[in-house]
Amino acid sequence: MAMRTVNFANSKGRDAVVASEGVRRTLKVRWLDPKGRQVQNARLLRGTLERDYEQLMKRCGDPAGFAKALVDGDPEVDLETYGTILGETSRVYVDVDRKIVHAVQEFEIVHNADGSIKERRARVVLPPNVAAETPLKWSGKLVKKADVYRKFVFVGKQQIVHINGLTYDFLYAMAKELEQKESLLLVGAGPKSNQPLIFQRGATPFRGFLEGRTRGDRYCLLLHLSNLELKSPAPAAVPSGNDPQAASDAGAQ
């Protein structure tokens, strides 16, 4: 797994370029068939656009014609391609006529706590900012572990690792300081540490929360990533006592 570089600063304002990597799972699982042979996942072709429901409805004209076509044969199945094992694939976008489009404008949709749409805006492709000349500063904003897990949804994590002996001492001290405070450090980009973290061009922006653990001369620095905040929806309006329908409903209960 390829490592990324991250420019970090500690609580004393000293910075160093270190590395980050995805957290690996230590548990390895092997799937075997009833005869003990190794099996693996495979992606199969379910069907083509020409044989999906909408295209077949256009061809048959109405549900009755579609039902008759299903009874008479299998128009939704292409025996030449159905069940083909897929290899490397690329994502493409299609329009309402199922034609491939080459100029796509993406939008971001921000939702309220109740699920309604708050804002719809054109997606801006931002450059990465975690390995810039300006380091990710020690914001000093600490959140107790017991609180942060009730306020944010963590969707991923990166492990911060040293690349030489000097950066080992640098990161070990950071992990020890956070462990003693039993808190996670809010990590952000920019001069005020209030900008989201972007690891590669066009990637999803994240808030970062740095957690430190130590055991003897070993350390673990985890950068938890979140782009979802837990918020309670506004309480439902209580019907007034003068509402006859509300009174009737209350009496029925």
C-alpha cells in the first residue's frame, strides 16, 4: 500500500514531514469451498443497458406487452454476455437516453438534520493540502474521547508513521502528550487549522482527529477522518390545545 507524506507540527511549533498509511486489518480470512479449495470474489455482468427494464418497456410498449414477452421468452437475458466475469472496469456517465456523456458537471448536496436539502452547489476540485509547505499546525483544540464519538461519524482512518529516527522521537512525543490528556486533537489545514484535509486532488474533504497511544517505547498515532456530524433534528411542533383535531386524536389514544 502506497504511503502518503504529511507535514505535521507539534505543540511546540516544530514541524516534520512524516508518512501516513491506511490501517491494515491483522485478521486474515480464507474462504474455502466444500472441497477445501481456495475461492475468491468475482464480479459478474448482470446485463446490458439494452436489456434493462426501461429499454424493454419502450420496446414492448406497455406492461401487458412486457409480461407477454417474458412469458414467450427471456428478452432480459443475453446468453452471449450474461454472467461474464469482469476484469478491470472504468466508470462512465450516461444521459437519459443511455448515451455516454463526456462533459459532466458534478454537484454537492448538503442536507439538514431532518434529511431536507439545505444547499446544492457545483463541486469544486480542490488540490491536496496535507503535504504542503505550510504544516498542519497543532490547533490546540482538544476533544475528550468520550465526547467526540457522540458528535462525529468516522468514515476512515490513517496511521501516522515515522520515516527515520528523528521523526520517531517527534511522533512518539505527540502520541504521549495526547494519551496523557485522554483527548483527540482536531486537525485542520490552513493558517488557522480550520480548513478540511484533502489527501489527493479532487478527494473528499475530511475533518481530522488525531489520537495517540503508547506502550513502552512503541507508539500509535491514528488520524480519524470524518465528513459527517451527528445532529439531532428540530423537535416536532406540539399541537395547541385549541386544535379540535389534536384534541380528538388525544381522546382516541
